[in-house]
Amino acid sequence: VSMSEKIKNIYIDRWANEKEAADHWKLKPSTLRKRRSLYGHNGMEIWTKINGRVLYDLYSTDQKIAKETA
């Protein structure tokens, strides 16, 4: 497996759209939209907007949640 394939797999596993992220954290997509609206980038979830799509960084957010709850 080439290095570019490894990076591509990490990228795919790490970032998720709103529905996938909601399923991962056992929330409703509307809850994520509301948190994004209220808190922006200061909320618990780490997200970015690319070409109109909102993507959540599952790995970094899980790390942040574990750190905050420890």
C-alpha cells in the first residue's frame, strides 16, 4: 500500500458528514446543526465547511471529548 493510499484512508476514516457524525456520537443531525449555530467553532465538535459541505473531524473531536471528561 502506497503512502498516498494510507493518507487517503486516514482522511476518509477521520472526516464524516453530518449524518455519519450524528450516528457516530448517537445524536440527531439537527442537534449538530443547532450546536454549530449556537457555538460555531467554539463548541465541542470540530468541523469545517468545504464547498458548502460540513465535515466533522471524528478523531479530533473524540480526543477532545475524552480530554474534557477525564
